[in-house]
Amino acid sequence: MSDVMTAGSAGTSTLMGAEAGEAPEAIARLLARNAPTVRALAERLRAAPPPVIITIARGSSDHAATYGKYILETKTGVPVSSAAPSVASIFETTMKVQGALVIAISQSGRSPDLLATVEAYRAGGAHIVALVNDEESPLATGADTFLPLSAGPEKAVAATKSCLTALAGLAQLAAAWAGDETLEAALGDLPGQVEQALGLDWSSAVEGLREVSQMFVLGRGYGYGVAQEAALKLKETCSIQAEPFSAAEVRHGPMRIVEPGYSVLGFATSDVAGEDVKAVADQFEGRDAKPFVAGQGGALPMVAGHPALEPIAMLASFYRMVEALALARGMDPDSPPHLQKVTRTL
């Protein structure tokens, strides 16, 4: 293991590393604290199922929403759509969403476009659920149902523990709503699995990506939102032009640019979606590309568990790796140029 990777794994060299290291405790806190509210919300949703679920988020929170789409759709059968905040914040449109469930996700709960979008959907008849870390924010205090992310203060520009708790919160809601006892039991093991994942050796990716300027990040199903989040963090902390794709979508044109030496990071869950990630990675390896696959039998180890929860642990491992990669590239992952912790867009 490289010295840089060892420093990152200790979780003490940067704020980003320290905050990622707090994720297991934060997830356990979220699951315990939100359990009564989630149970009550699940009973309401079973009694009067919404025709559609709409997510409102940006950045890392929107990647958590992608994960939410897959786990909520597969567990409940209710379609999930991502809102375009500009429709409300710029075009001032009131949406016709009577009876819909809206899930707004945010670390700060203060961005004007998210707040405007929530109000537009509320005016249209939706029930607003907010997963927010800042409990005094307008989004948190104005929600019909508030589910605190319980991540604690997060000072590094690159969010880590708040994204991981958002993923766990969405999984908790899906399990309770669907009455999925297997998933609910697996959630009890999640904090320990994330703790274990933080200590896994991903140093081969640090070494392999040290000089990279562009790459693909692949996932599918439950792992696709994590691929999106990983691509964002590679941009933010390492200045790598990383593009996320579904393992299916990458075959529809983008794979043309994968030539010998091109780097690809894949997140392969222990299910049929993960098998497809491995299949396309094998195809790229056959072209002499450089795939790094996280999953069973992959170059990057993962903590095996419930397939719907494995991406959460894999993302924790990735956060450790990308912190180390940024340091190896001579960059400060806590304070990327041109970025700020709370982004307020209109």
C-alpha cells in the first residue's frame, strides 16, 4: 500500500478524510433517529400510494437521488423522476402534482433554486419530504416530513458523510415502505460494513490514476448513482475529467473513445447489474484499456452484503481512495479551486 493511501486511510490528513471516517457513526445515528418518522411515513404511503415520486436535488445530493430512484422503484414499483429546478426557479412554473411524493435532498437546505422548486411542487399538491443536514435551514423547517441526515458539521468542500447518510436514508425509506424485512435487517449491518470499507486497500487505483486527465466511471442499477458521485469527486478533488455512464448506456456511442491505456472505474454490485459492469469492463480490457473494477473478483475489494446497500460501502472506499489520489497529484481535496461549500444557484 502506498504511503499516500495509508495517510488517507487513517482519516487524519485532510478534513475530507476525517469527515468520511465519521460516516459509520453518522449512518447509525440517522437510522436510529429517523426510524419512528420513517415508519409513520411508510404507513401513510402504503395507505395512499402516490402516483409518482419526484426528487429535487443538485450535486452529490442529486447522485443520492439517482440511487433513490433505483431502490424506490425496485422496492415499491412507483416511478421516480428527477425535477429540473430551473422550471420553477427561472420559468416560475407551478407543477400539477396532486398526490405526488417529493423527496428533496440537500446538505445545506438553502439553495434558492431548490427552495423555489419545493414551493412550486407544494403549491401543486405534493407532499414534501426533506432529507437535509442543516436542521435549521428553510428546507428542513418547511418540509411536511423532515428526515435529518444527522451527519454533523461538514466543512470540507467535497461532501462525503452527508452523501453517505442520504443514501442510507433513502434505503431506510424504501425498506420500510416496501415492508422488506431482509433489507431492513441488512441496514442494521450497514454502519459496520462502511467502517470495514473505509479500511480496504484501493491503492492500485491511486497508482493507476495518478497521471490520468480523463476517464469513464461506470455503474448500473443501484451502483449508477455512486458512479455519478465518483465522477464528480474526481473532477472536484483531482481535476480529472471523469464522465459517468450506465454500463448499458456507455455501449450506445461513448465506448468509441475507449482506446488502449484509457482508464475506467467500475462499481459492480453482487447482482445482474454488477455482472454487466464487469462484462463491459472485460470488453474494455480486451482493447488494452485500464479498467479498475470494485466488486467481487475485481481489482478493488468491496464489502459484500445486500446488493442494494453495497454501493454505500463502495462509495466509502472510493472516498478514501480519491482523497489519497488528490494528495498524490499534489492537490488539496479540502479546498478545490473555484468551489465553495454551499452553492446557491437560482
